[in-house]
Amino acid sequence: QNPNFQNWIGIVNLENTSEWYPMTAGSNQIIDFNANNPSWDPTGSKLAFDSDILKTDGRRIFSINVYDQINASAVGKITKMSQITQNNSKDPDYGPDADFMAVTTPGGIDRVWSDGAAGLISRHSYHESDIVAGGIVIRSNYSKNEIYGGDYGSDIEDYWGMLECDPRAEVFAYHTDGVIKGDDDVDDGSSKIIVTCEHGIDEKTPSSITSRDDYSTYASHRGNTDCCIGYFPEVSPDGRGLAYINEGGQIMAKIFWGGKNLNYQSGHFADNSDVSVGYNFSKDYSPISWSSYEKGLEDTEGLEIGVGAIGLKLDVGGGVNDIFKQEDSLEDQFDRQVQLEIDRINSYIAELDFQRESNLKILQFDIDSFMNNYNSFIEQEQKRVDDEIYMWEFNINDLTYQLENDLSYFDEQTNFEYSNRKLELENWDTFEKERRLSQIESDYNRGIEEAKMFYQEEYARHEFDYQIRVGDVNRNWDDELRWADEFYNNEISNAQNEGNNSEAEFLMEEKQRYKENIEFTRNIELDDAYNEYQFRIFDQQDTEANDYRNRELRYENEKSNLQRDLDNQFKQREADLISYSNQREIERLALNERLMFDLQNMEMQRDQRVSNIKQQVDLTIQQEMMNLQREEMNWDLRRQQIQNDYENQLRDFQNQIEQVKFQAEIDKERLSMDKAQFEAEMAQMENEIQLREFEAEDLYSNSISDLAKEAEMRMKDLETRRIDEDWSEERYQEELADYDQWYLDRTYEVQSEYDKRMREIDFDQRQYQNFQTVVETNEIYQEGERGFFGNPIPGTVRQGGFTDDLSDPGNLAMIGIVVTVGTTLLQLARGR
């Protein structure tokens, strides 16, 4: 039921439009989520779409197996969906080889791998307010568009005009109203179609591309133009152009033609301006898709446009018959189920083709990678010898240069030091002796002058002391005279006043005598002072004379000693200079011997090391060549395994198709069985399938266990023989290669047998489920049931409708009751 008119996805058979199946809806479930934007994978066995089923913010990308859902829809269910993206994303578009898809995210257009890993591809300059949507994959996986184009579009540089693209690059397209940087870019908000390339970096990358950030884009316009405003690009199946929606909702087609001349042709799709999705088309979802239907519809030419946003509001609870009012017999439904099984097997064959090509590409990639590594390793190993020789030659040359440089430096230092020392000796003999003799003479003269100054000061001091003493004597006795005059004058005055003239005369005479005594004493003291002064002068003169004599004697002695010492020092310095010259000669000989020893030792090390490296390189290259031979054997084995697996599985699938057709005839006969016999046979089929599955698993487990034991015994025997027979490394590698070949062969045999059994069991299981689904979804008439106009055939389907209703005993009974009651009520109404 779909009470909220949720969007859901269905598929329809274009050859029989009455045959269709719901992919995201079931008759036994209420549709409570939206599913939009379906995209077929190249094999036609899966659909990718976006949905809000998680009930979180935004939408996620999911995928569903078409044939599993066809089976599930028969019983009103939805098969398991696989979530591809974990973040908000919508509008998926599978690449031609199904390795990845382009999806729209809030950040732009992402490339999403099968494991959910994603990376931004819409790397133009845009803002959060810009619209980026409608991402598609034009070409993928560093290869030609083998599914939809053959050789068209294989050369991006010439064909799409992207001069900065790797010719092997992956190509995408989307629309945006953001600005594309260029000489005339204008950000006017108009939507434009962008074609851009993505590439890796390897040895085949053009020199103009230096990193993954180097990419090229084609823009349908750069703003401020009425030309080529577009939305939702869709690549044509041949890869030659794009379809897109213009601003008025008309479907346009643009053919890329002319290569670097960029002479693009564009116009209305099918030259019809009425081909449109309407002016007010939604910008959230792509409204068109370009059909890649292999055969095309009858009586049509060219390409088909399918409208992808049909807003059907259908109640799918009644299934196909309620919608299309078709009444199918049980045999018709069974035939359709058989055809679905055949279509499923054909889709497996398509997947098998893809898987083989993918495995061969992976094998070739492994081979190329190994050979690149091998060649690089061999070159590197061979280069080891040259590098080793170069390194040792460089070291030897460096050591030789160092020896010469050290000797040259040693001689320069010796000559420089000897010259300095000799010059120092000459300077010493010339200047130092004279300086030191002059210094001692200068010291003597300076001492004499200082002594003279000292003695002059001493004479002056003696003179000063003498004058001081004379002054003190005169001052002392002058004071005494003044005192005597004052004293005697007073006494004489007193005597005269008393009239004692004799006393006065006596005092006057005594005064005179006292003054004479004072002068006498003064003269004695002055004479003593003078005598003392003279004595000190004479003593000073003697001391001065002795000092001068002693200084002169000391000067002569010091001068004589200095002359002797200077002569001895000169001789010692000459001896030191000669000793230095001899010592440096000895050191030079020792240095030369040491450096020559180091040089000879390094040459010996070089010869030994280079010889060892050559042996190692030869052995390593020999081992690598043996590894290469083993790898080549493994590659051949892998090719054989890939081809054998492909052929075996293809043969199995083809046999399954024949078996389906053959078994269908047998199963049709079962439809006429009674219920008990049918149920017994169905139970027997189920038991047989379960028993075969158990036996296959048990046989596989035992085979793997036996193989492991046998491999262990073989390896132990190989190691024992290696020791006992003393194998060479080459013989050992050959035996290991044989062992690996045997182990791979046996493993392949076990795995192939197991896979074959499981494919057969899986096929029979699907046959059983298909037959059971047809029967369980229909009510079968049993033996003995009767109708009004005729008897139903036991084992046929109760389908409903007027014919079957008349053949249904229950319905006939109810009709009889209604007629009887109606007739009675009519007679009562008429009063009878």
C-alpha cells in the first residue's frame, strides 16, 4: 500500500509492456520511503538509486539485485538492499565498467567506488550557494568506452578538446551555476554543462601533467550568454555527444566533433523542439535518461529517450494482474518465470564476461606492475655494482686528494712555521738583544736620575730642617730677651720709683749680663744646629757617592749577565729551530706512510666489496630471473584459470539454460499432480538439494584438509631431499616452482569441482524456488471440484474474473443463495 504517495522504482519489459516488476515496493508492505534516480549497472543485473529509507538527514545510495527482487516481488516482499554511501548523496550514475559511479553530494559531484570510498571530481571554483548536480560517467578506468562507444571518444585531447588531459583519463560531466575560471568568466548564475577529466600519475602520463591537480574542463559557456545554458547532461551510448535540458525544459543534443577545432554541433533532440520535460521541471532529480536498450523497439530508428521521473501513484498490492487487467494461466506464469530465470542466467553470463575482462585487466596490471618492478629491480641491482665502484673510486680519489692536500698543507704549515720561527730568531737577535740591553741601561740611568732626585730632595730637607731649627732657636731666645727686658724694666722702674738707684743700676747691669748670656747661649745653639746640618750634609754626600758606585757596579754585573744569557738563548733558539725542522720531517714521513696505508687499505676494501657486490647481484638477478619464470608460469596458469573458469561457468550457464528449458517441461507436468503428490515431490526435491549441498561442503572440506596434509608432506620431503642431496640454490628454486605449480593445480581442481557443484546446486535451488513461487502465489484447483458451466481442470490456477468466477463452486453457491433470497424479497414486495 502507498498511502503517502511515496516514489518507488519499477522495471518494465519494453517488448511486452504488460510485464513489469516493482523494485522498491512489495504488495505485503506499506511503502514508507522514497526511492528515486535509478541507474542500471552495465550487466543489467543491478539497480543503484537514492533513498531516504534510513530516515536520517538527506539520502543515501543503495543497490538492489534485479532478479532477486523479481523473485521477492512474486510473494509481495522486497529483497535485501545494499547501502553504498554513508554520507548524504543522491542521483547515482554507473560507469561503463561498473567500477564506480558518479553521485551528487552537498559538496559537489563525487566519484564513489564499489566499497563506498569517494572523492570529489567537481573541482571548479564554486560557493556553497552554487548548484552542482547531474553528475554522470562518460568514460572510466583508464580505458576506451568499450560498452557504449568502441573507439569513439578514446582520444580526449583530439576528440573532446581537453588539451591538459591524459588520453587515458576518466571523463565525467555535470551541471553547475558556479563560475568556471577563464579569460572571460562571468558568474551570472546561469547553469552550464561541465565536462572534466580525472587521471592518475604513472610512467605513461604526459609530461605536461605533473600532479592529479592538473585537470582540464570543457564548459558549455562561461556566463553572460544565451547559448548552451543546460542541466542534467546524459552521454549518448556511442560516446559522441550529450543530451541535456535547456532553460525552457527542452531536450537538447550536442555533438562533439572536429577535435581541437572545437566545431561543436548542437540542436533540439530529434530536431523537434516539442521534445520537452516542461518549463517548470525539477532541478533536484534528472528528468531524462538515454536508453542503452540493445535491440531497440520495433519499427523505430536511432536512439530512445526514456522519461525517468514518472509520477505513478499506483497501489501495487494487487500485483501485475490488477494493474494491467491481464489474466494469465498457471502455464503462462510459469513460462514467464522460466524466462526470468533464463534472463537471470544471461545476466550472469554478462557479469561473467565483465569478470573475465576485469580479471584479465587485473592480471595484466599485475604483470605490468611486476615487470616494472622487475626491470627497475634488475636495473637497480646492476646499478649497485656501478654505484659501488663509483662510490669507492670517489672515496679513493677523495682520499688521494686528501693525502695530497694533507701533505701540501703539512708542508705549508712547516714552511710557514719555520719561516716564522727563523724570522722570530733574527728579530730577536737583532731587536730583542738590543732592546733588553737598552732596557737595562735605561733602567740604570733612570735609577741614577731617581737617586739624584732623591738626594736633592734629601739635601733640601736637611736645609729645611736646619732653617727650621735656626728659626726655633732665634724665636725661643728672642722670646726670652723680650721677657728679660720686660722683667728687668719693671724691676728697674720699681727701684727707681722707690728711689733705690743702686738697686736700679744693679738690675740694669744684671739685665745686661742676662742678655749677654742669652746671646751666648743662642750662638752656641746656632753653632750646634749648623754643625749638625753640616754633618748630615757630609753623611748624605757619602751615602750618595756609595749609592752611585753600587748602582754602577750592579749595572755592569747585570749587563754582563744579560749579555751571557742572551747569547745562550740565541744558541738555544737556533737549536730549537733545527730540532723543529727535523721533527717536522719525521712527522711528514709518518703522515705520508699513514695516508698511503689508508689508500692501499681502501683499495683492498674496494676490490673485496665490489667483488662481493657483483656476486650478490649475480645471485640476486639469477634468483629474480627464476622468480620471473615462476611468475610467468603463474601468469600463464592464471590466464588458463581465468579462461577455464570462464569457459566452465559459461558452459554451466549455457547448460543451465538448456536444463531450464528441459526442466520446465517436466515441471509443467507436475502442475497437474494432486496436492499430496506435489507436496511430496517438492519435499523430496528440497531434501535432495540440502543433501547435495551438505555433501559438496563436506567433500570440499575433506579435499582442502587432504590437500593441506599432502602439501605439508611434500614440503617436508622437499626440504629433506634438499639437505640429503645438497641441492644448489637454482635446483631448490626449480623444485619450489614445481611444488608451487602442483599446489596451484590441485587447489584449482578442488575449488573448480566445488564451484561446479555449488553452481549446479544453486541452479536447482532457484528452479525449486521458482516453481514453488508460481504455485504458492496461485490457488490450484483440486480433483473433483466442479463449476456451474463446466468443471475446472485439476492443477490449474484460480485466477478470478467472470469466467473463473462461474467455474468456482463456492461462488456458484453464493450466487444461488443470492438469487433465491432476491426472488423471495421481490415476491414479498409485490404482496404475493
